[in-house]
Amino acid sequence: MAKTIRDIGPTQRQVDPELVAQSLGAEKSDVVVNTAQGPISLYSLRQFLVERLRSTGGRPALVGRGTQRNKVPFFANDWERLKILAEYYKEKENIKTNPGQIASILIHLILNRMPDI
């Protein structure tokens, strides 16, 4: 396994967003943009499904190193949203997937973005 390289050098100080907004003459707005399910997010998830979803004659399954089945409890609202995503990919992209597979991919992607502890 490759060794992780960590940059421990000095960092740049962060720019205050309020200072940038003030400098650019920005104004507060009541408009809320939902980026959680934007086209880029949906395309990224789609690509992962296309690359990893395989069928050997039965129900398509996610393939990859060390895939295993676990029971994970979900909040009811979260499960409904996962079902909606799975339906979207079935209808719009013709990708046969299920809510559990979508959840597995989302968990995988989020965990890979987190720093090591």
C-alpha cells in the first residue's frame, strides 16, 4: 500500500468571506440554491454506478475490493430520498440500482473525503 504524503508546511491564512463580500460590494440575498442534487453531483454518482454496477444474470451488484453486506439503519426520510435517487437512475439513466447501493456509494465517497484520524 502506498504511503500517504502529508504536507505539514506553513499554510496561508484564510481570507474572511465577509471581507471579500464587502470588497466586492456584495449584498445579502434571500435566494437559496440547492446544490446537493445538482447536475455535477448526479453525474458523479452516475459514473460511479456505471463503473461498479455489474450483473451476472441476476440482480446487479456493486463490485470492488472487499465489498461486504452490512445492515445499516436509516432515518425514514433519508431512505425515501435514497429511493427517489434510485428511481431517477432507473428512469432517466436506465441504470438498474437500488437505494442500498446508492447509500453504499454515498457513504464511500464521503468517507474518502474525510481526513485520516
